[in-house]
Amino acid sequence: MEPGYYVVLAAVLFTIGAVGVLIRRNAIVLFMCIELMLNAGNLALVTFSRINGTLDGQIMAFFVMVVAAAEVVIGLAIIMSIFRTRRSASVDDANLLKY
Amino acid sequence: MTTADVLMLALGAVAVGAAAAVVTTRQIVRAGLWLVVALGSLAGLYLVLSAELVAWVQVLIYVGAVVVLLLFAVMLTRAPIGVSEDLDRSRWPGLLIGGGAGLGLAALLIDAYQWSTVDLADGAGAEEVGAAIFRSWVLPFEVLSVLLLAALVGAIVISRPDVSARVGR
């Protein structure tokens, strides 16, 4: 196996996600881009786990997935409550801490 | 080139294309559906890496749960289903910063691995992964379950306006 392919793919996916977070404005699309970045990190973790022949990387990938699920739930709840008060899902509109 | 390499390149191309579509499409629902393609091909890549349990958990949690949640949020925020034009900020600063970060990351990783070849050990099945989780990683696992409970309660408290109103009264 050539780990170079996998780590470069992980870097490319991470870059796409990061550019997406920087240029998109809708909070839900932002979440999708964050998921892409987390998945790129997971791919790198699983690759390193296979290179080293240990399972630690794969187990960390599980933990990342679970934390990502929790993060999506909380984030969507926040988006919902911002949407309820501001009538908008754009991150540029949420510029006050208290409404 | 072995079969695994060919599969990896094909799945990687699908993943990159779908991820680029998530970032560039003008329709939010389509972005969610492209995300399914990207995450699914990543699950395929985990299979190529013979990390089977990670692949199935990826399908269950990401494709099954996270994307459905995201699509629910799209519907609940009444986002426009058709083409929406105001999705982007000015793009050059973001492209510059993101592209620079990506290039740096790729250079670092390529320098670390130098296109070397590694002999793979046998892949571990669910049994080995389960044993590792419940032996050496059991404390983080338990902490994670507390985190999930906290996220559950927190999401309910945040998203129900009447709860905080009643407490404030």
C-alpha cells in the first residue's frame, strides 16, 4: 500500500472543506463542509492505523464520528433557535450575541 | 498497480468530485445529496483499507443519521429549495487562505511519506476493534456516552423556546 495516495486525498478533502467553510454563507452548508473536514481527518487516522498495524487510529476515528454526531445535533439546535429569532440561516446575519 | 490502488483512485476521484460539488452547488438540498456520495465513497475507501467496522459505522452514522439531520434542518429553516444566489461570500480571500493551508498540508504529508510503500498487516475485524475499545479505550468510551447524553439534553433545552421562558419566569 502506498500511504501517500491516502494522505494526499485526505489533505485535498480537508482543503475543499476548509474553502467551503470560508466561502459559503448558509449555516447548514457550513455544517456539511465541517463534516467533510472531519471525514478527511478520519481518513488520515485510519490510514495511519493501517500503516502502523495498530487499531488505535481506527478507534479514534470512531470517537471522532460520535463527537461529530453530537456536534451536529447541538449545532442544528443553535441554528434553529437563531432562525426562530432572526428568520435567517445565514451566518453573516448572526452578528449579535444577544437579540 | 494492484486492484486496491485502482479502487482507491476511483473512489478518491468520486470523493473529491462530490466534495467539490457540495462546496460549489447553488442548491442546498443537492449539497446534502452530494455529501451522501462523498461520505459513501469514503466508506468504500475504508473498505479498501480493510477497516470494515469503520466503513459500516460511517454508513450508519454519517449517511444514515447526520445527513438526514442536515436535510431536516434544511426543511425546518425553510431554505429555498431551488437555486439560491446569496450562498457565497466574496471568494478570493477564502480560496487563497484555504488553498494555502491545503498546499502546506499536502507538502507536509508528502514530505513525511515520500511515496513510500508499506506492507499491510491483516485487517482487523469487529472482534478485535471491540476488544480494543473495551480494554484499553474504555474510559474515553464511557466519557463519550456522557457527552452524548449532555448533547441530547442540551439540544432539547436550546431548541425548545418555552423551556427557557418558563425557567425565566
